[in-house]
Amino acid sequence: MKLFTIIVILAVVFSKGKGSSIKEQRLKAMSQLTYTSLFTEIQSQITMGGPLTAILDTIERFDKQIRTEQAEHDAMWAIQQADCEEEIAFRTKEIADGNDAYRRAEAHHRTCAASLARAEVDLGVNKKDQVDTQSALTQLTNIRNSQHTAFLNEEARHEKAITVLGDATDFLDELVAGEATLVQLS
């Protein structure tokens, strides 16, 4: 029903707006009665002794003019009310959508903040583990280096022992063969 009323009002407004030119609108505005012109016309008809019907016709014409203007204003008011209701509905939906987006963003923010807190704790643990691992690696490297030095020393001693044993074997072979003397031992 409301939609039908708005459509009728729009049709009336557009049919009047399209059919009349600016000149016609000016003539219409000039022919409209104002309070001053109404009372002047009534006063002149009374002073000239005009018929009562002419006075009543003037008043009826003024009444019709007021009712027509009121109908136009009511139509404009109905259009504006419909626009306002549409705008209010649109803005209410926008506010609801904004509030929903805010709630979702706030929940996402809480999730991200909790994830950040966990990541910061994990980062601290990781850095501590890195320090501990580096310390252990340094200790193991030092142990390996000292063991390597000991291995090299032992290897040199064994090489020397092998050389001495080789020389001793050669000497004994020569001694057995009669080619060597005990003087060579000194």
C-alpha cells in the first residue's frame, strides 16, 4: 500500500514537471492568491457591493490552492520519508556490517596476539637452546682439538718407535749376518 502511494505521488509529480514549462510555472505562481491579494480582492468586492458568490468563489479558489499546495507538500513529504527510511535502513545495515567486521577483526586480533605471545616464548627458548648448543659445541670442539693434538703426538711417537724398531731390526740382521759390530750401538 505504501509503495503504491509513493508510485502514484511520483507519477503525479513527474507528469506535472514534464508538461509545464518555466513560463507556465511563473504564470501559475503569479496567478496564485496570497493572503494580501485575497483580502484585497474580498475587500474590493465588499466595498463595490459585489455578490456574495464572488466572494465565496474567491475563498473557495484560495482553499483549493491551499489544498493543492498541501497535497504537493504531502507528496514531497512522503517521498522524503521513503528516502529517509531507505537511508536509515541502509545506514543501519552498514552499522551492523561494520560491527560484525569489528567483532571478527577483534577475534582475529586476539588470536594473533596469543600466537605472537607463544612465538615470543618459543623465540626465547630457541635463543637459549642456541646458546646452550653453541656452548656444548665449543666444549666438544675443544675436547676434539685436544684429543687430536694427543693423537698427533701419539702418532709421532709411534712413527719414531717404528723407525727405532726398524733400525734395531736392521742392526740385528746385520749383527746376525756378521756385518755389524756392537760399537755401532753407541
